[in-house]
Amino acid sequence: MSLLGNLVSQVARSAMAPDDAQRNPVNQRTTSRRTGGLGDILGGVLGGGQTGGYNPQQYDRQTDNGFGLDDIIGSLTGSSQRGGMSTGAGGLGDILGSVLGGQSNRSSSGGKGMLVAALMPMVLSWIQRNGGLGAALSKITGMGHDNQVRSWMSSNEVNDNLDPNEINQLFDENEIQQVAAQTGANETEVRQGLAELLPEVMNQLTPNGNLDNEAEANQEIAQIIGQLSSRLATLK
């Protein structure tokens, strides 16, 4: 069972798509703007048929096979075997690590799918560094974004996303530059992606519209980050 399984698996599928760079190219003219719902960057990655129609309100929690994680792992390993990857939430970290590790070995940049895949651990690490789900939401609320946070936690409202011009209040400029260099995206796209991905991660971590799942969410974040680090280390 996983809170982030649907989101992570769809991002991984998009990042691995052979036409990701052509279908959703990075380093284009991107207008920095505050968006709603999945937004420009995230919506371009998750909104198309290639990803199987991601539904932001899909909170039905299923096992790994329900998310198609076995299929993703098979694509990464070239077989139907898990190749030493973990099951459950930790398996999501394995998948992200393999996707990002494979990208680092390519000479060409990926598209927006790969950009969002690179932003996922950045968002999860930020939540963890700021004390977990509840403390991170409190920090954003304390910055004057209480209405936006309420929309992220709601199962009836579309996300009222952050202003990408305010992302530097949350994320370090060096991290933004590093992701831009890694993916070939420009820094405007990175900020836009963060402004849209962070709300959707919070949305998926609060399926009941409250913090009832906080302990589980924090545990899942820790598992994903731990497995991601281990997978990237083995791929070096």
C-alpha cells in the first residue's frame, strides 16, 4: 500500500517514454505563472494519454501491481524480475533511483517527464528536512498560504499552486541550479515544476483532507528517500 504510488509510477512512466524529450521538451519559452490543478509542467507530464490519464483525486490505495510497478521495474531491468528492488513504498525509491541513474548515463537531456522525476526527491527531502508532513504544511501556512494549503488537502478542490517566483523562499538556489543542469531544463521551468509538484505531493499525502495519515506519510517519505539513495549509489 502506498500514498504516493500512483503519482510516482506515472511520473516514472512519462520519464521513461522514448518520446519524452520530443513530446515535452525542456528549455523552452516558459512563462512563469501561478497555476491551478496540475498546472503547466506537471499537467503536461501527467495529463496526456501516454501516462494512462493520471487522476489527482485518485486516492484508491492499491498494492504494487495495481499501480503497474512490476511493469515499470521490468522496463528498467529488461525483464519481469524486480532485480533486487524492494516492494512497497521503498520500491518507489528504487524506481526513481533507476530512472534518474539511467538519465545520468545518457548524453542527451530528457523531457519534462525526467524533470518532474528529478524534482520528486527534491520535494520529498524538503518535507523531511522541515520536520515531516505536518510541520512542512505549517511552515507554508505561516508564509501566508493557508488558503492554498487548504486546497491541497481537499479532495473536492483543485490545487491552488504556489507562485513560482516565491519558490526560492522554500528551496535552495543551488538545488534549483543542480536540477536544471542535470535535466537540461532552464531554472524557470524548475521553479514552475516545483510550484506545481509540491502541492500535488501534499494532495496525495492527505487523502482524507487532514493529517490522519501523517505518521504513515513520513515513514513512506523516509523509505523512498532511503531506497533512492541506495539505488543511485549502486548505479554509480
